[in-house]
Amino acid sequence: MTHLNADESLKLRFDSIENCLKTLRRQRYGTSDPLNETINYILAGDGKRVRGMLAVLCAEIYSGDFRHGLTSALALEMVHAYSLAHDDLPCLDNDDMRRGRMSAHKMFDVPKAMLAGDALLTDAFWILSCDAPAGVKGGENAVEPTWWHEVFCGDKARLGLVRELALAAGGTGMVFGQMLDVHWTGKSEKIPRDILDQMHLEKTGALLGAACAMGALAGGAQFQEAGDIRRFGRSIGLAFQVIDDLLDTESGTGKSIGKDAAQGKSTYATIMSPEEARQRAEALTTEALSSLDRLHDRGQLLRYFVSGLLKRRK
Amino acid sequence: MTHLNADESLKLRFDSIENCLKTLRRQRYGTSDPLNETINYILAGDGKRVRGMLAVLCAEIYSGDFRHGLTSALALEMVHAYSLAHDDLPCLDNDDMRRGRMSAHKMFDVPKAMLAGDALLTDAFWILSCDAPAGVKGGENAVEPTWWHEVFCGDKARLGLVRELALAAGGTGMVFGQMLDVHWTGKSEKIPRDILDQMHLEKTGALLGAACAMGALAGGAQFQEAGDIRRFGRSIGLAFQVIDDLLDTESGTGKSIGKDAAQGKSTYATIMSPEEARQRAEALTTEALSSLDRLHDRGQLLRYFVSGLLKRRK
């Protein structure tokens, strides 16, 4: 696999996710009522779709066809989008901007951003459970004429997808991490490193882990295999965070530079030296990537994708 | 069936739901971190558990055993609890009190109430999809030693439960109704009656409809039968709302009297005369209850329960 081929493969998969999201936005959230307008705006954020990409790449590992992971990719991107909309609210991070666009509550208002987030979170579970969603059929411009996965995996695996997503996003996962973040923000006491790890493992790592596990399950992996690849996702989530914290102090990640520090948030950059943080990120990455060795060639594209993400963040 | 027997039967089912909720609160949300404390408080609200009761009563109709509906009852009560916590927030209804207790954001704070709501909504889907939730086993005080339903219904029906709940609670259901409410609050223009109907059918009716359909599915009903009983649930939801609007102008429903009017909310009491509203509620009730006729004796306890709710609201 040359880098050129790999880049083309990744672009094809990314475009496929984007097209599915566009179809969803047009066909499910296309009307001009205030709720759908807000949802549409939130979903349109030009992210890297990291969670969606992990899902399709992991589905491909176990099935040979990345499309098996598309429904999971949609559900994951919906949950990620909801989490950003809620995190940005004045009562939490109070961020007016998100990747160069106004955050949802600035573009619309707080009630709309909150309710649109609630709807996206709920609808993600609809996506995972529906057979042939009313009003959502492949349009003439859809790359994927049907983006639901009924044809691909059985009911047991589909229930597994619901469980993975719910566990990762809920009160023991992402929301728990977010609450730890709220709890420690502005505290004069320095956050212990194990709590900071736990915060990011849940706030960021849990959903990345679920993305890998959901893709695997949708691609026909056994629950044991899904568990292995979930751990990989959680580890890279933590590595990303360490690197982001370093970047936040250096050049900014789309947020204002040093915003975390200004808000009184403890980060890896405040509890360890830049050199230590860099070493930590390197160790986490190496460990995570080496866990892909047992997949041999099948893990090549996933490895290339994740390495690229880590490099771009350096 | 005498009234005495019926009341005892209802009490047994209600106590069973309460016991399951207590087990859930103790075993899943029993630790003293800020997220779990808030969730625990929200779940403890001494409601009538109408959604849970509808689920177990409908499960009983199709299976002869109300316990088949207990997992759905838990998930429904969790979603209902989340919706109240979010609705009460300052950016929405700004209610400090809820059934005589402080609302969650007054008891704790806004971030905690919001995040606890997010967690409860997500965890409801975990409840529906888990086989043997880690850390949640029947304790010595649990009436239901295992409150999950693995033993009861197959994977296809369980996916149906997820779909029913997600559709009812999400962007075409409860949240859509809530957004309509936000949109029309404070408008000088009088809300058209069909929009007011739509608002309440989604905001309240959708989840009551899902409660009936989920109970039915968990009890082994066919999807067609579940659809019929979903319509029943939606209708009584609308009837409840008409009656509540009347009560709100008269004696209060736990909110401050006339609060809706003071907030500039259109209600049935403001768009029609009390006499008209009473007739509307009566007609909706009669129609809904008569749809139970086809269930013959099997529908007796459900009919008794719903009639009782409607009477208490008069």
C-alpha cells in the first residue's frame, strides 16, 4: 500500500461518511423549522469525522467492506455533534466559536442549541435501531442509496451497537468525563494525574473506543475482538488529548490560545513539562499502534489513518 | 375484577417499578460523585410513574406477566426524568420547583442538572440493550432480583424497544414538541389549535404512546398490535394535557397557579372555554378507551388505571 493509495482510500471513506451525513441532513432534518435548522447547522461542522472514520475502518478490518460501518459512523458523529453543542453552552465551557464557526447557541440561541443536542443524542439511537427509516431513502445524489445497515449485521450485533454507544456516551462514559471536567475547573488544587487520565479516557477516549468497537461489531467481529479494539480506541483518545493540551499552549486548536488555562482548567501541559507530555503521548501512541500488530495487513489502513492524525497534531 | 382487587393489582405493579428504580439508583448511581448524586435525586422524584405503569400493564396484556415490561418501564422513567430536569432549566421553563421538591438545577446547579439529564437519556438506551449490566445485580432488598429482560424477549423485539423510545423521545417526538412550546411561548399571536394539538401530542403523547407500544412489544405483541396501542397512548396524552391546562387555571398542578399563563404560554384554557376544553377531554378519553374494547377482558386493568388518572385530574 503506497501512501498515495492510502490517502485515496481514506478520502473515499471520508467522502462516503460525508455523503451519508448530507443525506441524513437533507432528508431527516431538511425542513425549515427551528429545531431542524439548528440540528442541520450542528451536523454540518466541518470536522475530520474521526469517530466515523474509525467505525468504517474497523468495520472493514472484520468484513472487508467499510460500508458496514456507515450506520455506526452516522450515530457516532451525531453523538459527537450533540456533545460539542452542549459543551459549548454558557453553563459549561461557554465557547462562542468552534472550528472557526459560531457555536450553535451563538448562531441560534441557548434553548435551541440544548434541544437540538438532546434530539441528536436520541436520534443516534434511532439510526442504530431503524430498519428503513420513514422519509429517509437514498436520494439521487446519495453515494450510499441506503445508509442503514439492516442488510449487513444481525439483530444481536445491532443491539451490541446500541449498548456500545450508550455505555460510552452515558453516565459512566463521556458525560462522566465531562462532569469531572466541570468539577475540577477553577479549582486551586492541582488535579491528580490519574484523575486527569480518567477524565479524558471517559470524555474523549470512551467515544473513540466505542467507534472502533461498533465498527468491528458491525463488520461481524466477535464481542471479544470488539473489546480488544475498543481498548485501542480509548488509548489513542488519551494520546490525542495529551497532544491537544500541548498544542493549546502553543498554537491553538481552533479555540483561543491558552483558553483552557484562562478558564482554570488543569491540562497535561499544566501538570507536566512539555517534554514529559510529549513522551507520554509518544508512549501511548506506540503502545496503541502495536496492539494492531495482531491484525497484520488488515490493520494497515487504520494504522495509517491514526498515525496521520497523531502527526498532524504534532 | 372488583375495584379493591384492581387497586391492589395496580399497587403491586407500581411498587415493583419503584423497587426496580430503587435498585437502579442504589447499584448504578449509588456512589457519591456529583453526577450520580444529581441523577439519584432526579430519579427519586415521587411521580406516579405513569409511563412505567403503562409499559407494565401493556406487557401484561400480551404476555400475562407484567414483569416483561419492567425494563421498558425503567428506560421510560429515566427518559421522562431527564426531560423534566432539562425542561426546568432557566433557559427553558425556569421552574424552581417540581412536585413540591426543588428542581435539579436549584438543588445542585445548572451544569449538573444538564449533564445528569444527558446521562439519564443515554443510559436509558443502555438499560434497553444490556444483557447483564455490570455492577447491577439484585440486592437483598430488591423485589426484582434481576430487572433486565434478557430472559423475556428476543433481540428483534428489543431493537424494537430502542426504536420506539428513540422515535418518541427524539427530534420528531418529545423534543420537537418541546421546541414548538419554546417557539410559541411569549408570542402575542394566538397558537392555532392544530399546532397546540401537535405540540402536546409530541411533547407528552409521544412518550405515553411509546410506553404502551414498548410494553406490548416486550410482552410479545406483533408490531401491528404495538402500533394500535401506541395510538391509544398518544390520545390519552393529549387528553391529560387538556385536563392539566384546565387544572392549571383552577387549582394548580404542583406548579404555581396560572404559571403557564404568566409565562405567556398558550394552553387549551386560553384558546377555548373551560366548557369546551372539558368536552374535548371527555371526547378524547372516550375515544381512546373505546379503542381498548378489542382487547376484551385483557384490557380491563389498563382501562381502570387510565380512567383513574383521568378522574383524579378532574
